[in-house]
Amino acid sequence: IVGDSVRLPSGLAKIQTDDEIKWLLKDKRQVRLIAEIKGGISNICDGPDGIFKDSLELETQTGDLIIKNSKFIHAGCYKVKIRSSEGDTNKTYFVIIR
């Protein structure tokens, strides 16, 4: 629903120091990095055309991605790529905003 927060879980209970997490947004033309945690440091991007300005939050304990105050433009295909000591994991989420 427009205006709600949307949480996309990474699937990790707790991030370890060596874990790498990359959140990607796939659009019609390309896949873009929108958030990542690497070496315990997190980075959030505003996304294409600044669509995520002040809207993204990266949960530093679990790597979950939170879209705050969702808008129609936030709908799309989100991917998370995780590299951890337990192996590599990829997940895909399709977000629909009504």
C-alpha cells in the first residue's frame, strides 16, 4: 500500500564481519546496485533518478532492506546477493505497490 514500509528479508539472522550483501533493483534495461554491506560498512544509493532518496534503510544486524514511505515507483524486481562463510545465496522479490 502506498505510504507503508516494505521489508525485504535477507534471510540472515545476524551478519558476520566477512559477510557481503548486495541489494539490486532490476528494471527493463539493467540491474542497479541500491544498497550493500561489505566489511561491516553499509552504503545506500538513491537509485536511478533518485527514486529512493530518503526512502531506503538497510538493517545492519540482518541485512534486511526496508523501503520507507513506499510509492508506486518503488514497485519492481529486487534481488539480494549474499556471500557468507556458509556459502552464497541469491533471492528475488517482486514488490507490488497499490
